[in-house]
Amino acid sequence: TLDLSNAPQWCDLVPGVRVRLRPLTTALMVAARGDPAIADLPEGAATEEAALAMAKALARRGATVTGIDLGEANIKAAQIHAEQTSQAIDFACVAVEDFAKAHAGEFDVVTCMEMLEHVPDPQSIINACFTLLKPNGVLVLSTINRNPKSYLFAVIGAEYLLRLLPRGTHDYEKFITPAELDRFAQRAGCKRQDLIGLHYNPLIKHYWLAQNVDVNYMMAVYKPQ
């Protein structure tokens, strides 16, 4: 169990939106719950705003936060905003695989939110996240399940009907089932800790957690000693 009062190291790999955390044996849930910058962030918000919102929420609770992204414009915008709000957050414009080579075993927690369904090789990303973790460190992943319901909600609903996201944001074939994500994590060397679904009401812009993982979901895994 992590204790935020000891200022653990956090690595934030958030190039998208939605940061809802539920590994119950870590302090992540404490960090996320009740913080409107995280829990109420609407789908379709700017990338750098989403990443910075999570980084700021964790930094306010005593964590040492590093946010990385391949988008140089995103990093610059986040750095400027963090400086303006006096947030002590480090940012790096680098691929996670390269970052992991230089910072192996340095982080108590790594978060990879709403990223895996957009990359060509999710296994490579998860392997790098595993490398970054200290023994017993926790990796929190979020992505979208692959089934007819998720296509209806995440593609047709979010992109075409409600226009919460630009059309073409998601490729249904890249959606990842929980079983597939679990296999990716196991191949990297992790063991699963928790699984929870994320739900969103676009009318009141409210997120909540529930057991149903048909569409958006999060998985917490850990690195054994």
C-alpha cells in the first residue's frame, strides 16, 4: 500500500482524458476521488489539460510527478500552465520506451490512461511501464473494451451523435478487451490487482465507477518483488 504522505514518485503517461482510479490497495483512489479537475473532466477535453489535471491533483497530495508525452506542443503548454499555477511538476517530451531505459525502477506508480487504444504496439508500452516501476509498484491502465456496445458508445455516440470527440478519434479494431489487457500485463511481468468500469453521463458531465466494463474501464496491476 502506498502512502502519499511519503511523497512517492509518480509517472503520468496521460495523452488523453479520463482519470478515474480504483486500485484499492494504493493511495490512487484517495488522490482521484472528489477532485473535480479529474473526476469531472469531460470527454473531448484538450490533451494537455487532461494530463495536467491529473498531474496537478497528484502533486497537490504530495506526490512527485513526472508527465511525459510525445507531443512537444502539449508538453510546452503543460509546462507553462504548471509554472503559472506554481505546480512543481516535471515534464518530458519523450517516448515511454526511451524514458524507461533512463529511469528503470524509479517509480512507485505509473499511470497510462486512454493511450493504449491509439498506439500500434500496446505490449511495448506496457513493457516500458513495467520497467519504470519499483518492486511492488502499481501500474494503472485505462482503455476501451471491444464489442458492439463500445462501438455504439465510444464511436457512434461520442464522435458522431454527441460530437464529444472529433470523428476518427477511435479505431474500433484497436480497442482492447480486459482479457487482452490482462495478457499484455502478464507478459510484461505484472499481476492484476483490480478492474473497474468507468461510466459517463454527457448531460450532466459526470463520471462514476461501476463493475460493468463493457465500454471504458481501468485495470490496476502491480510489479511483484
